[in-house]
Amino acid sequence: MSHVQDMLRTHPVESQVDMEALAACIEACFDCAQTCTACADACLSEPMVQDLVRCIRLNLDCADVCEATGRLVSRQTAVEKRLWRDQLQACLTACEVCGAECERHAGMHEHCRVCAEACRNCAEACRRLLNATG
């Protein structure tokens, strides 16, 4: 169960962006961070781990970027919109790159299929929030 919407709704500073887009982005970022971390771990357990080195690296990078993005956009006090936009763009890029790499392995590794889906969802949520921030 997520408390994202409750926290945004009860924050004393009223958000300057679409609350639905903001909540969806926060949730997608943290979901993608967890999924990418789990995918990297699953890749490490595969017999042909050497073939998955790039995937593992991108999973870990994407997880870190998503985690940082979710934390940054969760903060509503004295928002610096330029920083938000740059961070959201970085997250969108990380998700697109990681998702494309996981998609390459999706036919052989189900965890990569799931991760590619989480990356696509997060990229779309970041894109939507970027559009809402103007």
C-alpha cells in the first residue's frame, strides 16, 4: 500500500504540478528502482552472467537514478523547477536505456521482461510529469 498521495495531499505546501502525475511518477520511480535492483541480482544468478554485464550495470545505474528522482520529486518545499526537469530527464533516459537492454534479454530471462516493463512505465511517468511542470 502506498502513502504517496496521502503525503502529497497533507503537505502544507501546495504542489505546483498535477498531483496525479506527481504521485504516479513517485510511485513509478520507486517501483522501477526496486525492480531494476532485483533484475540485476537475478542476472547475477544466471549461468551466462558474463553475457549480462551491460544489463547488470544499466540495472544498477537506473535503480540509483530512479531512487534519487523519486526522493527529489517527493520534496515540495522550495522546489527548483530546473533541477526537477533535469532530474526527470535523466531518469527518463536511464529508464529508456535500461529498458531497451532488458528487452534484448526478455525472451530468455523473464526477470528482464518484467524490468523492461517497469522501465517503460517509469519513463512514461517521468515524461508525463515533465509535461506537467512546463
